[in-house]
Amino acid sequence: MMQKNTPVIVGVHQLTQRWQEGQMPQHPLALIETAAREALDDAGNHLKAALDALYVVNIFSYGYADAPGALARALGISPRTLLYSTEGGNTPQYLVNRACLALEKGEAQAVLIGGAEAVYGFKQAGKKGLRLDWPPRAQPQQVSGEVRVPVNDVESLYELYAPVNVYPIFETALRAQKGHTPAQHQQYLGALYQKFAQVAAQHPQAWIQEAYTAEEIYQPSEENRYVGFPYPLRMNANINVDQATAIVLTTVGEAEKQGIPPEKWVFPMGGAHLNEVWEVSRRPRLYESLAIGKAASWALQQADLSLADIGGFDLYSCFPSAVQMGRNALGLAEDDPRPLTLTGGLSFFGGAGNNYVSHSIITAVEQIRKNPTSPC
């Protein structure tokens, strides 16, 4: 029998802001507000008064003194809990896990999670001489969680705080572990990411909707310059996007009380949060992630599922090495027919800073609603 305190996702929305000549682009918090209103509408607008927790994913492209407070005022709500996250691509899933715990324990009735970036609009406005009407930029007054220095002194000397310098090292370790020559490995990476481009080409919110061939992805060109060998531009996360999301969660009991139809419900069945060895230079093997494997195992145990029950995946894809380490940690064979991405990944769908995984979650919710009996 379903418990009344079981957490459930009841409202979602994701949007992509396309540049229009002469039109003022919205700043990130305004994009989140739009997404939040649509997500609440998706839930039937029953939960607005019940929202007592609001989480905002750390915004990379613009600073606000109090993003959660400003968003709450814009939405006309007064939640007891306001949270602004630390940085990290894992943040959206971590916040969903945190929301589920709060709901299950009775510490919240309904939770709204929002995130956005507007790098492209900001840059285009500068290039076009458009004076933005955005609120004044400010440093966040409070961040929830531990803010850690990402590197040690030696790593800092080699600029290993920059992902474009770190992930090529992982890729080189993977290539050596597989016994590939550089040329063989480039073709291998092109074939891997071609599948991601094909998914993005069919996603209505993807930033790049072009089904690039493997050769167009791995071969350098004027439009596909090297950023950090072995990665041309099309293998790098694309931060130059304007995208936003909102996710609304509540409990089964509250959803029933508010009259939210069950066809809107999608259950987060398992979640786990682990950190890799923090300093890259101290990791025992640079071609694998022990944390991903263990976290996935715990999440599947919570859900009482096996890997064979899963119909699709969205592996973090800031660079191809992340995809491979995620796939290997899960124990997926290279010829497994199940998709490794639901969106098209950070290179093609869009690498919206810390918030990309919100798009993964929402796309999964949308697919499950369309076909609730299929594995996902």
C-alpha cells in the first residue's frame, strides 16, 4: 500500500530562451520564475499555497544577493526553507534527493527546485550594444553547503581547477587503458558522441538540434577547433546557452488532498550522493569512478530494481571521459542498445552550468508520463 508521505514529482517545466534581435533577453532568475509558474501550472496550480521549501541551483552566469528570496517574492510565496546550493553538476539530483528526504520526514509539504543560466543572452547583448535591464549583479549572501577549494597547491600550478584541463587527462588514461592509438580513440569518441547529437536533434529544448556525424564531431575544423586535446569544440560542454527549469515535488497524501491527477505523478524511486576522491592527483586510477558505481548500486537497491530493469540513462556528459567512466561504473557493455542520454548531453542539448541535470530529470519525467508502463 502506498504511504501518504511517499515523495512524488507532480510539476515540471523546462525552457530555452532563443536570441531575438533587438529583444531584451531575460536574466536567469526571471527565466526561473517563468519555469516555476509553468511547473506549478503543470501540477494544476494546486500547490502554490503549500510550497514551504524553495531550492535554487547555484547560478553560474549571474550573481544575486538572495536568489531564493527574490524568487519567492516574485512568485508571491513565503516558504519556511530557502536554499541556494553550492556549485556542482550533481546539484539538481542532490536537491531532488534532499527534497524527497524532507517530504518523507514531514519537514516539508511541497518543494520547488529551480535553476537557470543565461550566458548566451548576456554575451549577445554585449556584442549588439544592447543595454540590459537586469538587476544589479551581487555576490550571494548565503550558500547552503560546504564550499571547498577545488584543487591543492600542486594542481593549482598546472591549472587543474579548469575542467578543460582535467578531463583530457581522464581521457588519456581511458585511451591507454583501452590500448587505442590517438587516431583510433578520436574515431571512437566521434562515434560515441554522434549518438548524443542524434538525440539532441530530436529534443525540442536542445540548444543545438543538428545530427552531426562522427567525423564532424571528432575532426578539427574552423567551426570545430581544439579546446584541449583530444577534445574539439563539439566534445566540450556548451555553457553558452540560455536555459531554465523548475521541478515541483510533494507527497502522495498532499497530492491527493490537492486533487492532482495521478497521471501527473512520477516517483523518484532511489537516490544516493557520494563524492569521488576530491583531489584529482590523489585518485588511485584516473580512468574510473568508484563513487558513481557505488551510488548507482545504492539507488537501485532503494528502488528494488536491477540494471536490467532500466530502459534508458542520462550519463553526465560534460566531456566524453565522463560518459565512459559513468558507463563503466554502471557495468554497461559498450554495445548495450539502451540510450546513454535522454537529452543529447551537455555538448548538444546545452551545458547550463550547474543546472544541466535538471533537464535530464524533467525529460525523464516527461517520457515516463507519456509511457508510464515502459522501463526508464
